[in-house]
Amino acid sequence: MNEETVVAAIKNYAAKPDKNLFSLYEYATKFSVLSAVKRYMEVLL
């Protein structure tokens, strides 16, 4: 998966009114991408 796809997915998720950041961070931890997800979400929110 390329970076553009990941960024687009995170932007779409951040725009959702029913987003669950707790679940997002749990999955990010399981897949060892928490720091990257946090970085993008801090900018978008």
C-alpha cells in the first residue's frame, strides 16, 4: 500500500462524524503504525 492511499484513508476517516479514535489507536497499535497515525490525525483534527 502506498503512502497516498494511507493518507487518503486517514483523511476520510477523520471527516466521519462517527469516528472512534480509541478503536483507531487500538488497531494502529496492533499493526505497529501508531506513531504515523497519530501524526496524521493531529494535523487533521
